[in-house]
Amino acid sequence: MKKKGERSKKMRWKKSATVLAALIFVVLSTFFMQTNLVRAEPGPEGTVASTELINFYSMTTNEVTTFVQLLQTQGIPLFIVRLNAFTEWRSGSSSGIGKAKQIIETANSHGIEVAVDLHTWYTTWDRYFRDSASSSSTNRAKYVTYVRNVLNAFAGSNVYAFMVMNEPQARKASSSENQFILNVIAAAKEVTNKPISVRFMGGYSPSTGHYSATIDQASDFICRNTYWDARNPGRTVYGSTEQILLAALNSAHAQSKPFWITEFGKTKSNLEVQRSYVEAFVTWAKSKDVDAVFCWVSQPDVSGENYNIFTGYKPYPAFYELITSARAFPPWDINQDGTVDILDTAIVSSAYGSTPESQLWNPQADVNSDEIVNILDVSMVSLHYGEHYT
């Protein structure tokens, strides 16, 4: 049994600790009320800056969760997963559907939406689908069936949208080739009510006259891929120029349809150059009111993908430039889930002491935007701890 003096001493210690905590709270509250905190102004409402996940077929449950949590911490509300349609359409099924469903479920549980890309390449088109390809009619019919089967397999999953073809040939399409793409879109819409689109290279698309404008008209949102560099806007890259991208954007918005840039990126050979490219592109997209941009590419393993913005499950600096322009909740709700809780304090703690030059830098954790994560950011989260937002 403890003596009365020991109990009194312990009670005095608890009281002192409580008083000290209260004093700290009062001091910090006074500081924040008297300090004019400056935050960077966001871009136009609704510009999503995100990425595409590829080669996810062998990811473990823990790896999926780790990846999704990284996106959640960054405040990314939507990302794309890529099915390897460029090879799987010939077998009529995809071995990645089960894993994609798991990723979608995990992402949804963290408040993140997922779109699905049936990823073909221009080489797929040239070898199998163009008019001059061997057995093109048979191959086209087989691909239409593949699209129906895959989208049927996702029935019951909360897919945000589907892209049912990627990068047709970089040349002017014939009437039968245009009709094939329209048939693919129509087949997709027969089996799902989710938004449907086709991904074109920016320089070879319906808005450049290489494909029929009826394809964009049949799509629910407009997609373009580009490696155009916003730091060097006068240069043409793979047929893309700023004027061509803006023409596609204006056409989409004139039809009251979202405009997505579904690929942009820079190689990882120089990480600072990669980061600078992504930063400039996202800034440009926000200034033009592009609805969503997706950085090529996220592949959280150690393979040789040259455009990867990850090494294992550690993001490269370019990843942290993927900042969606409009926050739904105040900046101290760092993961933007509507509650200031232990998850937000953990994010600040993991980046504590970092600056934009640091490996641990996370701009979302820099709550007061002074380019260092320190006690001021911790205090802002602490002052609002337990608050809920709708």
C-alpha cells in the first residue's frame, strides 16, 4: 500500500503537468491568433494531381495498403490502375482483375477513388487492329469481347471510370478504324454505367483531326497522353504542343466533359529534373483548369521502369509535387479525411525537421507553408485535434 505522502506527491505532479499543458495551449493559441499565417493559394477548383499504378499483379496485401496510405498522406483523391490489356486481350481474360478489385476496396476504405485503364499500346494497334494488320477484323471482334468480359468482371466493384483503349496509332485513322474505337466504347457502355473514355496521344487525337471527333463525343470524359514540358513550352514532344493540349481542353469543357491528362512524366535519371518537370506540369495544369493529371508512373518495386516515381515503397521527390489544388478540409487535417486525429500527427512526425531539400519532405505536413516542418506545424494539428469536418 502506498503512503499518503506518496499519493499526494503523485497528485501534485499530475496537477502540475495539467497546468503546464494548459499554459502551453494558451501560449500557442495566442501566437496563432496574433500571427498572420500565409498559405500558398490553390489553383482552380478541382484539379486532381495523381498517378497511375502499373505492374501491381504480385503486390501483397501489406504492399497495397502501404501504397494506398502513401497516396492518402499526400492527399491524392483518385488514381489509375493499369490492366495489361496489350497482351491479355488475346486470351480474353485478365489475371489482374482480382488484385485490382483488392486495390479498389483498400483505396475506397481510405477515401480514395480508383479508375481502371485497359492499357493497349500503339504497337498493339499496328500489329493487330489497323486495316493492314493480319486478321484485323477477327482481332477487333476479339478485343470488343475482351472489353465486355473485363467490365462485367468488375460488376459490384466501385470503379470510378474506365479507359477502354490506350494510344491508337500515331497516324490518321481510316473510317473503319474510327468505327472500331466507337464499337469498343459502345460495348463498354452496354455492360456498365461508369464513365468511359479512350486515351489518345496529345498529338494524334480527335482534336488534331487524326481521329474522328465522334469518338470524343461518344466518350464521357476526354483523355490525352503527353510528355510536353511546361518548362519549355515552345517545344513539340511526340506531336504535342501547348496549343494542341489547350484545344483538347477547350473542346472537352465546351461539351461539359472533364479533361484528363492521363500520362505525363520524366525519366528518373536525374531526380531533381524529374521533380522540376512534375512541379511545372502540375502548376501549368492548375492554371489552365485541367480536371485531372496523372503522372507516369508509379511502380512500387525495384524494376527498371525508367519513369518510375518510386524506389521500392519510398517515393522520389517528384511524387510530392502531386498536390491536388483544392482541399476539402482545413490544412491541419493533413490526410483530408475529415477528422484531425493520430493519423495527422503521425504524418507531421514522420516529416518533422524536413525542408523541401530533405528526403523526408512532405509539403502536406508543412501546415503553415513556411517550408519547414517544425513545432509550429505540430502545434496547429494539436490545437485542432479531435475536430470533425463535413
